[in-house]
Amino acid sequence: MTVATSDLFTQAQQAIHAQKHLWQQTAIEVSQKDLLLPELVQLLQPMFDGENISAYALTPKLIQIHSALKEPNEWHLILLALNPNIRKYWINLAIARCKEAQHMQDPMVLIQRIQALGEASDWLLNHTETTTQLEATPLAKLERELLGCELHENLALPILLRILKFAYDLQAIGKDVQVLYEIDRTHKAFETNWSMGRLLVLPQAQGYSRNRWALQITAQQSTTYLDTLNTNPWLMLLALIVYTQDAWAAEHGAGFNLCLPQGQSHYAASDVKVHAIGEEGDEVVIGTLADLILKVLTTVGITCYPRSPTSHDLGQTLAGLIKQALELKLWQYRDGGMGELGQFSIHPILSDACYSLPLSPIFGRKSKYIQQVIKDSVLELRQNYLLSKN
């Protein structure tokens, strides 16, 4: 290994260590950003502490790619491939694989390899004059540590093409510059904490991130509503949903019900159905509570970490949260009458508390934009359902 390739290996090794820290913490301190490759730093979300950048955070696209991979360690090599000095070795391997396919009897082999590269095939076109061989790269040791194989090996071909494809997709994304502040741990700045670009840690992954960078469960249950909701963003979401439901019902127009299908216990409700109510009082099922929450989060611009859950997976998670909401008197459950489904709604004690201090600023003013998104989401899902039936 030459001095140049030795330096490249050291740089890549250092970058991977920093990338692991970035992933585990959801962000990296500004003082440590130089440990990352500059091409990656350009794609991260700057996090502000007042007027100054204090950290660089993961973006929805980086989490989306991580979620799409069967082998999470591929993610680290995708990020390394953003650097042209590292990427060129893997591009050379991909060119060699395409040249190899040209000599095969089945012409579909070459087509399939180019298709797997996606738009990253443009990179190959810029290196066609390069002499290529299927041999170990200067990063072979790192490749083996992360993948259990080296990228020039036959079994690594799908991984090689996938790394280049995702790396190209990442670097081709225009930077969506926005101002994102650190979490206000006094929780007075609700709009700051629940703003576009924020990450919301799934309950089963709590403790991964520092609580000044992402919304997450940060404390045990409290005896006060304010502390409970401020330290558990998932319970805050559930409280906002039933508060919106109750306030909308008071307008005597459209609205929605949260119904429990037969055969489920309200203390293990993993498949709560959302029934949208029209102006004439007609009801249609527009999906599950998990569907509604995912739509609301997407609309507000909040991304789940460490992955975007499926509706089914989130439903399983919500079962435990709904049980908590019932026990803490955030929600209540009422059995249905003859032939009717049981329903969840806001607990009367929480309902009263929302109209007085200390909760009234949150529910009466600061969270209005999320309440509106909840209403708009119900109306949109209802409209989509009705259109699908025509």
C-alpha cells in the first residue's frame, strides 16, 4: 500500500468511526464535523444553538436509505462513496463487472447490472478510459470488516452496485436549507421542538440520541400532565389527536371517531380504526390510527428514527402507548352498544385541563398547526377513500 492509499485508508477508517457516532446520536457536534468526509457534511442538517451552528444532524433521506438496506453496514460505505477519491476504486470495479458481462452469452446480464446502478451509470461513463481489473481495493480490509467480504468478490456484486446507486442518489439531491434549532428542554418553545426537519425517536429506540437533538421519551411517567406530555412526545401526539377529535366534534360538522375492532382489548389496541365523519353524519373507515399518525408526521415534516415504521409496526408500538394513555387518564374507552364498536376519546380530566394553565398555551395556541394537520389529514384520507369508490 502506497503512502497515498495508506492515507486514504486512514481517512476512510476515521470517517466510518465518526459516521457510527453520527448514526447513534442522530447528530454530531460541530467540533467533530471534520472527522466526517466533507461531502457528507454538506448533506447534513445544520443544528443551531441560538445564532451559531452547534451540530450537524441526520436528514430524512439518510434515514430512508438506512431503512432500505438489509445490511446496515452498507450505509457506511455508501457515505464513503460520496468522496470521489474513494469512489473511483468502486467505479473501476463496476466498470470491470460491466465489461465482464459484455462477454457473456446472455445480453440481459449487462442490462441488469446497468439497471441496478441506476443513474450512477453516469459515473462509469466518465471513467471508461480507465484500466480496470477485478482486484482488491485499498479499502478491502474495511470492506471485509463491514460486509464480511470484499467488493471485488463475486458475491459482493449486488452490494457494489447498490452502494454506487445510493451514493449517486444522495449527492444528486439538492440541499434543502432550513433553520433547525436544538430541542428546547424547557419545552416552552413547542413550535421549535415540533418543527420541520425534527427527528422523532421510536419508543423502543429511546436513549440513542441526545435529547437536545431529537424528540424522544426522556423520563419516567410523572404525576402531572405537563411533565408527562413534555417528556413523552408519543403521548403528546396521542393527546393532540383526541383533543382535536373533541374540539372538532363540538363544531357539529365533520370529524372522526377512533374505533376498536371486535376481538381486540382496549389495553392491547394495535389496530385502532379511524372513522371519518362527513357533514351529513355518514362514516367511512379511512385507515388505522397508525396511518393517520404517519400522514400527520409526514405533513409536518417530522421523521421517525432509526427507521420509518410501517403502519403495521407502528400499530404494534401504539398498543403500549394507548395502554399508557388510558392509565394516565389522557384517553378513555367506552364500550359500544348493540352492534356498535367501542371508541376511544379524550379523558374528561385531560379535556378540562387543556383549557386551563399550564396546558392551555399548548393546546389552545402553540399546537394549532398540528391540530389543523390532523383535521386536514382526516379530510384528505376521507376524500381519497370516496374517490376510490367512484
